[in-house]
Amino acid sequence: MKRIGIIGAGQIGSTLAKKMSALGHRVKIANSRGAESLSALAQEIGVEAVDFRDAVVDVEFLIISIPQKSIESLPPDLMANCRENLVVVDTGNYYPLRDGKISELEDGIPESQWVSGLLRRPVLKAFNSIGVSSLADLGTEAGTPNRIALPISGDDSDSKSELIELICTLGFDGVDAGTLSESWRQQPGSPVYCTDHNREDLIRLLQKTDKATLPELRDKGLHLVMQAKEPMKEARDILRALYINL
């Protein structure tokens, strides 16, 4: 059993909380509106609703799953009472339409590298490249043919190994995608973003990602998904079509 804190109760955060709780992990979840706002959700999925600062105390993993713009609003002393070897996971993605323009990200710094700087902690980038429907419903047993693989970027190999093990229990293959400075390869606009590939294809497509085209493809993909009749159901096929020649 792992002790896990999750900051953010949106689609990805709450789905991870539900799946991890079902596996027997001890999960605490927090959002910007306070613990009371999460009491019904917490009771439904078997987790503990807490405030931001409590979410980081006595946990082995801290998963931050909030809009990119909201990172700057986290308490500056958020990490004051966390474990020294806490594994911090950033699931976020930068969308200027939602987040406004963030100058450092516009200049090309990888999103999670920027997050790491603000938190003043090493972070891993993971769970950002899978849609919520796939995360909730498409996990399979280890060894299943064409099992969906998820990239993990970061600078600490031990932390990555721990997270890969956790991801495997959730039904997916974790793939070491390189250092945090290379995490742009899994950002929106990348051919691995929300397109559900197996390990071999994921590794191949990570290497084919072109950093220069990410902003254009990110914005084009978002526009196409938003125009769809059922965005959540159609997103994977729409985004795959952008990279059909890859």
C-alpha cells in the first residue's frame, strides 16, 4: 500500500484517486475550494478530503493535477512539511486559451521544468498524455498485447522506477521518456499526446516529436477536438489523424 496525495480533483485527479483507492492505496485529495467541497466525492470513492498543505504530509507520492496557470497560486510553503524523498508528479499541460500566455512557456521551456522551478522540487511528468476515458477504462493486465504505454520524464531514476511500478498496477506500461528537459516530447502537439500507443510505438513516436511544431499542432488539435460533437469520445481519433504520416 502506498500513501498518495493528489492536488486537483478534476477529471484526471479524481480518476487517479478512484483507481488508486480501489487498489488499496491510502489517498488524500485536495483542491482550491477546500476539503468540505470534496466530502461527497471522497466518501464515494473511498479517499480522504484534505486541504492543500495536508495533502503533502506523510505521503510517498504527490500528484499535482491542476491547470498550468494555477501552479503559481499554490502556497509558497506547500512543500515545507513533506518527506525528503517525496515523488512529485506533474500531470499538467499548457493551453494558452485556458491558461493565458505564460512567457517562459512561450519561450520554449518544457512545461514541467517550469513547474519544478516554481515548486523548487524535482518533479516527474506523467499522466499528462492520456485522456480521462482511456485512463478510467482501458487499463489492462501486464503482458496484454498492445497495452497502452505512458511516458514518464524526469531526472531521478529511482523515482521514475517507483512511478513505473505504480503505473503498472493501474493497467498501463510506464516508459522512461528521458530527462525533464526532454519532457516536451510528451506535451500537447506531440504524436504521443492522448493517442494511446503501445510501448514500441510510443518509444518510436517520442523520438519523432518535433519541438518546433508543438505549439501549432497543440492549438490545431484543441480546435478540432472542441469542434467535435462528442469531444471526450472523439479526441483520440482526431489527434491520431494529425499524425497519420508518422
